[in-house]
Amino acid sequence: MTSQVFRILDHLITHSDRVVSKDDLIEAVWGDRIVTEATLSTAIKEVRRVVGDTGKDQGVIKTIHRRGFQFVAFPVQQAAAAPSKVPVIAVLPFRSLSAAPEDKYIADGFSEEIIANLTRFRDLRVLSHLTAIHLQSSEMSVDAMHETHQVDFVIEGSLRRSPERLRVTIQASETRTGALIFTEQFNRDATLDAILDIQHEIGQLTAGRIASRHGEAGSLIRRDRSEEQTATWDVYAAVGQFYEFYKSYDPALHADLRTRLPRLLESDKGSAEGWAAYALLLLEERRYHLNERADVDSTRLGLEAGKRAVACDPQSGFAHMALALCQFHTGDLPGFRLSAKTALDLNPGHADILAEIGHCYAFLGNFDKAIPLLDNAIALSPVHPGWYHYAHAWRFALGDFWKAALLEIEKVPMPGFAWYYAHLAWFHAELGNKGCAEAAKADLLKVFPTFEEHIRNEMVFHYFTGPLVKKAFAGWQKAGLDVHL
């Protein structure tokens, strides 16, 4: 190619994140020389010939009517590269369907609020607002977004405002399949407070639905894991598998991750998410007696891993949550409260952070603080593990609402999890369901044979509030378990 063609192509590729105007291109390639429209048209035609385009088939260089040109295809070697190690999200500017010019600024506020909430998740990559504007203005297809920017999820919305009412619609879709993940519509009064409330609600809702590892981001990671990918990707994929364990508490998966994660972290020592997941795996070893080792102080090791996670990324809410839980279960309640507050401040849209910290407050009997956190966690992550509901069940149990407590536990069954069976035995016994209580007792002792021997220490370890402990022991005795205060 000629040097002129090379300079045009180089400029378009360098600025492929935006539309290059004709004046910009002329200044970059020809400088102060006077160039006619015909000269520019001939030069662009030659560039297209070099890259295999025509005026009709614009797969590489696209003409944007009345605006200029854009390089829209990446070289083959980039397109064939290994997938990004983190999910990529594009939040397109919300469209205003109203006539009032100022409504455009309200629409921009919605997309910016979503971006702000998503960027709190340190294990996601969110395209900038300017890049999203470019994607929308160039009318790039969902497939093209995935090919050129490796976008995995697209979030878009619209608003219509009248003097009295405001209606906002939002939807999210996955680029590779085109599947609609969720769509929501909000109808509120058209007041400033209502607008701000909806912006906040939509921001957190979207973060919870997309960023939750129990939902779309987690399924994407588990689906895409490849043995040929880099070590860093392996750590990230292992964290994704940790969230799968978080739902099931599968002992085999726990053992595999507890062995594999520290080895992977040797090659990626700066992974805050990896260290946080490892801290929680160590904590679960003691907290739920999963693959427990008699000669290992797993809670102390978990505390060290939690501190390391925070040191790697002080802005990671997940890292602060892992540290908070380890501090709680090693007796540092002031440290727990400080780390818990930091985690909630950093990422109030992370369902696991809300649920775990909420349960710690429920252990302490502070249900006024616990229940709102848990309700928010459930709303943000429609797909979630059963333990999200346990604090609700305890509150019902304290009021002797046994049927409600049982229904809460059975909303998301967790077969194989000792505490699931312990709650079933307790609640069925209180309801007089003798056969069901005995079956749950048998399942409990099968997965936790020393339950009767260790349950008193368990209650102390978890800081269970006194009135709840008394009720639990009374219920387990009714179920035929040999337990005593």
C-alpha cells in the first residue's frame, strides 16, 4: 500500500473507539494541504481495496452518514485471542422518549448510576460511558459489540416522562446468545425524589442481577473455563467455582478448591478475589466442618488470607467481607463491625456481602439490622443459596411461628448441608411431624456424626443469641437428638 493509504488506515485503527470525522482525517493525513472531497473519496476507496472492503460491503471501514468513518473490525489474531478473564459489560445510554430536552440529562443519569454500581465489583470490566455512547451512535449490533469489544452483557433502557408520571424500562441481554436476562419497568411520580430513588434502585438491581456470581456472571465464568487459558484466568475461574460451592456446600468441590486455589495464587499473588475466596474456604472448614483437619487452625489461616485479600485491593468489598467474617469467628467483634461497614460502603449491591453480614448480625440477635440486609440480598440475586433465608427462619422461630420458619427453610433446599437438616429436624419436631423430624435427624447425623457432641461449642463459635439457642436445643431434643445446654 502507499504511504498515504497506510497513514489513513493507521489513524482509523488508532481511533477505532470513535467515529473519525472527515476534517480530523484530512488534518491527520494531509496536514495543511487543501484536499477536495473527491480526493478523500478516492483515498478511502483505495484503503477499502487494501483491506478487502467495498463501498457496499463495509466489514472493516464503515461510513457513518454525515459524521465520518470508523474502523469496525479487529485483525484476525486479536479476534482469535483467548477470551477476557473477566466479563465485560456495556451500559448503553438510556433513551429519552419524551419531547423535553432536559429529559436527556435524566436518562444519562440512569446509565451513569448503573455504571457506578457495576464498577464497585472489582472482578468485572465495565466499558466507559464515552465508549458506550460510541457503540450506540454507530448502531453497532450486539454481535459486533461482542466481536470488537468482547462485550458479554448489554444493558439498555428508556424513559418517558409526563408532568405527573415517570416510566422507566430497563433490560439486559447476553451478546453471544442474544438471550434476554431480565426486563423491568418502573412507574413512579415525576418528582425529583422519585427520579433519584429509581436511579438508585435500578443501579443496585442491575448490579445484583448481572454481577452476582449466583446469576449471569457466575454462569458465564463456569461455562467458559478452559484448561488452555492463562494462570490468572484459572484463578478467576476458580473464584467462579467457589461461588458454585457457595450455593451447594459440596464437600468434594470444597476439598478441590481448598487444595487448588493456593497453588494458583502462587502465580497470581495479587488476586484479591482469589485470596478472599480462599479465606472463606478455610473459614467454612471450621464453620461447617467441611473436610476439617484436626491439626490445622483453619480460622487463623483464613484470617491471614482475608487480610492479604484486603491488602491486594483495599477497594474490594468482597475482600473486606471475607476479612469481616474471619474476624467475627475469631472473636474480633470490633474489627468485624469496622470491616463489615467498609464492605457495605464499598459495594452495597453485592448480594453475598449483604447476606453474610446480615447473618452475623442475626447471630448476635440484631434482627433490625439483619433482616433489611437479607431482604435486599434476596431481591438483588433471585438465584441464591438457601442459607440466605436462615435468619428469617430464626426470627419466625423466636415468635413460635413454626410453619413459617419451615417454609422459609424449604424455599431453597440444600441437601447435603448439615445446618439444612438441623433446621428441618428442629422445625418438624416443633410442628409434631415426627416422621419428618426423624428423617432429618438421620440425614443430619450422616453428614455431621458428632453434631450432638459439638453443638454447644458451635453455638458459641457462631455467637448465636441466647433465646435462639434455648429454642433450638428444645426443638432438637423433641426430634430425639441427645443435646444439652
